[in-house]
Amino acid sequence: MTFRRRFLRQLAATALIPAWAGGLRAQPAFPSRALRIVVPNAAGGAADITARTIGQVLSTSLGQPVVIENRPGAGGVVAGELVARAEPDGHTLLLVSSGTAVSAALFKSLPFDTLRDFAPVSQLATFDLVLVAAEGGRFRSLNDLLAWARANPGKLNLGTPQMGTTQHLAAELFKASAGIDAQVVPFNGTPPVITALRSGEVDAGIDILGPLMGQIGARALRPLAVLGAGRPPQLPDVPAAREAGGPLSGFDVSSWNGLAVPAKTPAPVIERLHRDVNAALARPEVRKRLAELNLIAQGGTPAQLGERLAGDIRRWSEVIARARIPKQ
């Protein structure tokens, strides 16, 4: 080989080194700055406290501050759009929930695609929905309610929070699954549902367990059944609806929340976040704090969260269509 050829080959090889090394330097170590978790709910609620509890532990394990940014309103659309458009580098996360699935099923159009524009990281917690009636009323058990509803078609009223909430759609699914003819009556939030139950304006109600625990503990409301797969630790004597058997034998509806990042976030970054989130959820103080909110700390893989989100979108889309709930 001539000197000229050797020189040119060495020059070409040397020229490749800066480009290759520069490619590595273009991907800084994660995390390189503060993270933010965008919460589609107001400060002080269960979603906000969950994010802050997890964020505090993540800030230690990741070595960077974790800031909670509350963006309530519009069924989570505002928060979702902000994260969908964020840089996909793992520094911006979205608190997703069963409400995220409801919005995807309920809105005619969204400024993002719920399944394509986000990458799941991990589920955080689950929380029960409960069927309640006024203490001292005509119903002392789920079987009492079902028997009365079947003997009096169209007369049973079920109160829930606003139309289009997980609770409202769960009530529609419950009556369809049980095969009863009942009216679902949405109110402007949980307090009006409690008032309607205690005054006899509605016969029973379906809501998230946490906000009703005070009324249950004071024996103003009687829990007839929880709607999830099993009995909650807070109320071990209250059966799951599926224990009634028959058409309800496979019934399982619960609320949940989790974390997602913008699509195209690098897989190693998602894996780091997933690992640290699940380590946080295993800490006794985190589990205790969530239990105080009537939440059950429950992590999982990104794939499991993705499957749950997609499954809930399908389920609530079917409920909305069957109940003829107008899309927004």
C-alpha cells in the first residue's frame, strides 16, 4: 500500500471519531435537570397528593427536584396537551388515570391521541368505587337492592357525580351488567350525592370510596358492595358486587392512576423512571400515605398500564354508546 493510500485511510478513520463521540455527547445522562409531573386535577386532592408523595421519593432517587404542576379542567385535556407537546426526554410526566380513558371515549376530538402520543411508565395506585344507600333505608344488602329493582322496573334511582365521570359510567355499566332497569341521576359532585342519599331523593349511589368513608364511618351511609375485584382493606366485611354471582359474577370496575411521558421518549429513560417509581411504591411510608387516602399502592410494567388504558377506553366507549350519552 502506498504512503498516500495509508494516509487517506488513516485520515478517514480519524475523521469518524469526533462524529461518533459527538453522537454520544448529544444524549446527556438522564435526568439532567428538574422533572415536572403535570396533574390534571386541582391541588389538595387525591391525585395531587399521590403525585407529590411519589415525586418526593423520586427527587431523592433521581437526584433532581420533582415539581408538581396542577393543570385542572376540561377533562384532563389541558394537562394532556401540555405533556404531549413536551420534549420527549423524560423530564415531563403526566398523571394519567381512569379519567384519561373516559375523556378519550367521551370527547368527539382531542388535541392529542391518548394511545399514540403518550408512553406509559407505571401504574401508581388503584381505588375502589362503592355502591351505597342511606343507613336505615330499605336496602341492607346488594341482594336487597337487586331484588327490589327487578320487582319495580324503572323505579330505582342511582345517584352519581357529574355526567361523564368514571362513577357515572360505572353506574351505567352496573345496571346493564345486573340486567336491571334503573335511572342514573348525575349530580354536581359528591356532596350533592350524599345530600340526595340522606334525604331519600335517590335510592342508592355510586362514588369513589375515599370521599364517602366519613359518611360510612358515621353510619349515615351503608356500603352495599364495592365494584372492584375484591373486598377493600378498609371495609373487609363489605362484599364485592361480583360475589352476588349471576350476571355480576365477572363485574370488576375500579379507578386507578399512573404516570406517562411523551411518545418517543427513549426506552432507557422510561425504564429508569419505571424502576424508580416501582421502588418508591414499595416503600412502607409511601404505601401508608396512599392508604390514608384510601388508595392501594400498585405499580406494574409500562405494558400493563398501556393495556389497562386501552381496555378502559374500549369499555367506556361501549358504555357511552349503549347509554346514549352525548359526546362532548
